[in-house]
Amino acid sequence: MDSLTNKGTKIEGSEAPEVEISSSAPEDTSTGNERDERATSDAASIALPAHVAGSGTLNRLVDTTRDYARASTAENTNKAYAADWKHFARWCRLKGTDPLPPSNEMVGLYLADLATGSGSSLALSVSTIERRLSGLAWNYTQRGFSLDRKNRHIATVLAGIKRQHARPPVQKEAILPADILAMVATLPHDLRGLRDRAILLIGYAGGLRRSEIVSLDVHRDDTPDSGGWIELLKDGTLLTLNAKTGWREVEIGRGSTEQSCPVHALEQWLHFARIDFGPVFVRTSRDGKRALDRRLSDKHVARLIKATVLKSGIRSDLPEQDRLALFSGHSLRAGLASSAEVDERYVQKQLGHASAEMTRRYQRRRDRFRVNLTKAAGL
């Protein structure tokens, strides 16, 4: 596979190692007070009781307990909840108050401010406000307090916000079979192209979240941050995932042709990248000839989908900005749910949904009037 090459993009004046550029590590722009507050809350959340003498063993257990506590929620959820608390704490300081102890009245005022917007801050959607409220409740619990979301003051304010500002959910466009084939056709046949082709086809056929794709390892327990592993079998590949709803298995069968087969694409990537241990999807060198050790960020999947959507001409009737806004990592899951001509319960199992109703939200072009209650009622 000596022909696998990719020129990449060189950054002028940079002596950095030849790796792909990623924006997955956000810059810490918080103030000193905010960093101190964050560090203090993390350190104080789990500690030895005052009457217990510290020792090396007990201190290590405290660290281990903190790690387990952090692992109780997904990493992205932890990041979102930390950002929620940071925003609320700053808002309280600007209003001349303190976030602790919790005040139902202040939380109600905060929600109202989020809904209307103030200064340079735009009004937030109802779903984002509800997520912020969940973040506050979680953060208060970690600090030994309780925030009752059903409190009359909070619940009434939130109900009024929903009544005035709620809008139907905006769903991402589904990537349909012809679309995914057009997207993979835009990829080069170098090492990076093999990897990205496998990502798109495995993500589509498995109905996977972008975090589930990049968290895969070759074997069980290869790395501490593994989110699952793969087993290559004669008729397909079996993925074992530690997903949002718990452990589940996802079966991906072989396709009708090598060009569209997700299992073949995965085998090609693993073979030519010489990956037999650790993360399945890793970065490559800028020349596209070497696979590196570092796991890809889930943001790569979103960028890959948007880039190949543009190159393949999908929804070319719309301006570029609108096309980019229509597609995301969820477009792969919506595509499988909308395209698979099988009993709904199989799609539900593949996506890992607890209810058929959730699966139906992903089906963009299902036969909505298959059951016609009007005719059944005699009209």
C-alpha cells in the first residue's frame, strides 16, 4: 500500500509534530477566581472526614473514589454540567449574590434571564434552559445541597417559559443510502481516506453516536478510556459498547459490495494502518502514510460528515451554510432509522433506544399514515 499518500496542510512557521490539527482541546479562558472555584468544588466534593487521620492508602482511596464519581456520568455531560455551574456562578456574582446555598427565587430569576436574554447574551431555547437547570441540580447535589426542580417557584417560571417560548424540535437531516455512498466516494484512497470511509460506513450501518465510534478499541480492556471493542467475524463485526444507556451489542453485517461494505472498510483500515491493539480510529501523520497512537476526537466525525456532505453535493439546492446546519453526527443514526426496511424493533435495538417512540423520532421518512384511524372509524 505504498501508494497511500496525502499531502496534508503545512502550518507556516510551525515546528510542531506532523499530526492532524484538532480543536478538541478548548482553551482555558476562565478567570483566576473561576478556576479557583472549580478546583475547590472538585477537591471538596469527596474528602476524608475531619476526625479521620490521613494516610497514603486512604488518600489514594479518596482519589479513586473521585474517579468513580466522575465516571458516574458521561464525560461530555460532566463538561456541560461544569460549564453550567460556571455560568450560573458568574451570573450570581454579577447580580451581587452567591450561588450557595441554593435559592429557589434566584434560580427562577436566572431561568427568566436565560429565556429573555440580556446585554450581548441571546435568549436560549427551552431545551437548553432545561439542560442548564439539570446541570444546576446536579452541581448542588455534588456540593451537599438539594435543588427541588418541582418547587412551586421554579416549576411555575419554567412552565411559563415553555408556554411562551417552546418550539417544535429542530431535527437534523437524515443521511440516506444514496447520500452515504456519494459521501464515501469523495474520500481519497490514502490511509486517511480508508479511515474516514470506515468511520462513515460503520457509523451509518451501526446507527452509532459519534462518541461511540471513536471510543472503540480493538480488544476488550486495551485502554483505560475505552468505550467498547470490536470482534471481526465471518458474517460481519460485533461491537460491544458501553453506551449512553449501558452496555449493548451491535451487529453489523457485511454489505452487498466491497465499496459499500462497512466491515470490509473496517478491515482495510486496520490492515493498512497496522492497528492490532488500542484505539480503532486514530490520527494519521500529515503525509497520510502513518497511523499515530492518539485516539480521534468525536468532533472529527462531525467535521467529516459536514465536509463530505459539501463535497458530494447533497442538498445542493440550499446555500452552503444551510447545508452545514442540516447535518451532524446524528444524521448517521437518523439515516439508518429512516432507511432500514425491517421491523421497527430491530432498528430500536440497533440504536439502543429504550422505547419505540424514541426510535420513531429518528425516522424522517417513515409511512406516517400506514394506520389510518379516519377510515377505521368509518369516515
